Amino acid sequence: MSGMKTATAHWTTEDTQPTLLLTLGEVASHLRCTRRSVEREVARHHLRVVRIGRSVRVERRELNRYLKSLSAPDEG
């Protein structure tokens, strides 16, 4: 028994790291809006996406950039 390794520590380490790529549904959940609203922001090029095959994802750091741009005062 003492030579057995458990997977618990392995999973705990991965689970505590934030997800790098988010689906549009996950982004909508974070923003507390609809997926369609997120799709509109993507179409307006306000929110950049990563395409992997037919999948569309948003990098977490891009979501943070987008949120900062919303709270920044307009210049001009």
C-alpha cells in the first residue's frame, strides 16, 4: 500500500489552474448575459476569439482585456 500513488494530488493541481480557453457559453455565464450577446461582441470585433477547427473559444486573458475596455473611460 505504501508504494501506491494516488491521482488526487494530480487532479487537484489541474483543477486549481484557471481554464485557458472558454466557450462562448462560459463567457456568457461569466458576463451574466446571453450567448447571443457574446456572439454580437465577437461579430463587432470587440471580443477576439480563437478558432480550433469549427470550435470557437475565448482566451481568459482576452476576456479580462475586454472587461477592462468596458470600464475604461472613452477617449475623445
